[in-house]
Amino acid sequence: METITNSLFSVDLLNQPGADLMLAFATKLLAGIVTIIIGFWLAGRASRLVVDSISKIDRIDKTIMPMIGALVRYAGMILTLGCGAW
């Protein structure tokens, strides 16, 4: 009876075929997701920084400031998606 119990609970998932492939894929997937989350956060921060910096300049029209901020944000997102998908 003891051998049956030991054989039922001795399932080692890392010794199964394809486990190393799944572990490598999961690691890359997790790294990509973390890269995208941090990159989107940084893109938003950069956008706010640019808008705040531009708002201190009197010669730039107030209606164009959000557009420049959005341009910086979307450029950061595109770069992030490129790096995260690599």
C-alpha cells in the first residue's frame, strides 16, 4: 500500500517532456508582460512631464500641448510594444 501512495504523489512535473519548453515560454511571457506594464507607465509619466514642461513656455499655444503630450505617450507605447514583443 505504501508503494502505491508513494507513486501517486511522486509526480515530478519538471521531468516530463516539454516542461523545459513550457518553462522557457512562461518566463518570456512574464518578462514581456512586465516590460509592457512598466513601459506604458513610463510613457504616461513622460507625457505628463512633457506637458508640464511645455506649459511653462508662453510662446506655445495652449491647445497644442495635449497633442504633443499624446504624441510622446503613443511614441513611448509603440516603442514599448516593440520591445515587449521582441
